[in-house]
Amino acid sequence: MIVAANVMAVAEAGAAEIGDPGSPSTIDVHGFVSQGYIKSTANDYLVDSSGGGSFEFSEAGLNFTVQPLDRLSIGVQLFAYNLGTSGNFTMRADWFYLDYHFRDWLGIRAGRVKLVYGLYNDVSDIDAARTPILLPSSIYPLTNRNLLFGVQGGEIYGYARIGRAGALEYRAMGGAIDIPLPSQIGQSTEASNIDIPYLAAGRLMWETPLEGLRLGVSGVVLRLNEDLFFPAYSATESARDTLYSYVASIEYVAHDLQLAAEYAQARNEVRELAPTPTRVPTVVSSGGYALATYRVARWFEPGAYFSFTYANRNLGAQSDTLVNGMLTTNDENVQDDLAGTLRFDINSFWIVKLEGHYMHGTEALGTVPTAAVNWGLFLIKTTGYF
């Protein structure tokens, strides 16, 4: 598949080595640096970009892997980013693991492992491995990257051929997520605690007998604890959310063509603990996308996708509805996104991307009464990697 081919191209682009080549103690080192620009025509999305745009879209990472034994590998990635008020270039261990590979059909990892969700969540940190700058937000919202990229716990995985029926690849994991709180200066609501004390996730992929075609399903269940403080009212609210989510996936790759589509549905059950123990109505959300890319030449690859999101499927086509005591318009419930990307591979270590989005709806903005319903988003991003 093209994503896998791009990942291999990144790996083969060149890596620094620490130690004697071929020695078990040799450490492979890879890294990347990205700088982007975001401009919105009407609304502030991801960053404050509706004026002159924003360059607050930067990423840098450095990862190390070593294989001290034939079946044992160790890895860690240090990552820092800036996206508006988030990140602020605080360095953290994006992922780290101990991996023991018993057989092709059985391996185990322990540490902070990448969360499997859909086709691309576990490779969302590799900009060079995909065409779009922003993966479809219906499945992979960039605002959730720091929240749902890695899990502190363990994983079992494997790959098994099943004769003429193709092959199966599986991954299953469990653990917890510590959520660093973003800057809350000037905000009307402050979070004193947000964490995910437990999470379980899994993915099963079927590589069909038709070369290039694979089908998959993945699911996540998690508990989210939230403690919020409202300074204007000196009031505190605490809630415990239980989220169940699944994604159905299909991808077909033939030569330089990639086609992919995914559909997700999530069920969020909320139990408020304070000030008064209550259970609010369950919210069911859904979304999906269809994507196509084509590598015209070694240095040029265009792509496009259409993504849709419904924050609350119960709203349907109603113009406005009371949801949890708040008036919500249908425009705030929907996010349609038609995106087009031009990717330029300058050489084996440097890429440049141009991307435009036509948006309908304001679900991605939260509750913003003055938000424009139809708006555009433009991005430029350059990434260097080794």
C-alpha cells in the first residue's frame, strides 16, 4: 500500500547510526522537523488564523531504536510541537516500548504504545508517510493527537497468512492515558483534572486475495474523568464519561493509486457526579470519509478527500434542538470538509505540501455563536526528515 511504501521510503531515506554497523548495540536514529502556515477565511480553526494567518504549526521529533537481541527491540521517540495554545514546544516521550517478537503471529510490546484506531492513527506522526497535511477530521482530528495517540500499557500483535484467503494482522492493547492540561489563561472554564484511567483497543485487518485490497475493523472503549472549574461562578463540575467507538475501514492500492474509505460511530455515556449526581442523555456521533491519491511522478502526488461528521445523530435535520440543556443548531452539529492536496517531494529528505479545504458547518469549532457556516481553510507545510 502507498502509506506502507511511504513509511519504508522514510526509513530508507537515511538514518544516523550510533555504534558499530551490524552490532546488536547499534542505535538507529531518525528525526523530522516540520513548519506550517494556516489561514482561515472566516473562523479560527486549530489556531488564531482568520486574520493574517498563523505560523503556530510546528513539529519536531527524534526517535531511537536498538535491537540488543534477535527478537528484542527497544525504541523511544521524543516529540515537541506548537499548535496555537497547545504544545508550546514542551518535549515529551511520544512513544517508547520494549518489543519481543516470538513468532510472526505473536509479539508483545510494553511501554507507551501507539493507539490503533482506523487505518492511520498509529502512523499519524509521520508526515512523510501520507499525502494530506490534515488527515480527515471525522476519524483523525488533529486536536486529539496529543490525547489519543499513545497508551501507557501493553499490546499483543501478530500477522498470519491464511492460505488462498490472504492474511490477517491483529493488534490488541490496554492501558491508561495521562492528559497534559493545555494553557487555560483567560478561559471561562478551567480543567483541574482530565485523565483516562483505562482504555482497551483493538484492530483486525484482512489482506484479501485481491492484491492491494485490505479490509479492517477497529474499536476502542475508554473511561474519561473530568473535573472542571468555572471561575465566574466559583462552581465545580465533575463527570465520568464512558466512550464506545468503532471504525470500519477499506483501502485499495494499485501501482501509484490509493483509494480509502472509513466510517466511525461513537457512543458517549456521561454520568455527572457534582454538583448533583445525574446521568445526561447518551450522545451518538458518527463520521466518515472517502480519499484518493495518485503519484503522477516521483516528485508529485495530488490527493483529495471528502469528510463528514455528525456530533449528535439524534439532531437529524432539525434546525435547532436542546441538547443537555443547551440550544444547539444543526450547523453546529455538522462538519463537512472537501479537501485537496498537492505534495511535492523535493528530494529524499524534504517535502512541501499545499492544501485547501472548503468547510460547511461549525462542529469542529465548538459552540461559537458568530461562526460562519461556510468557510475555507488553507495550509502550507514543509517537512525535513532523515
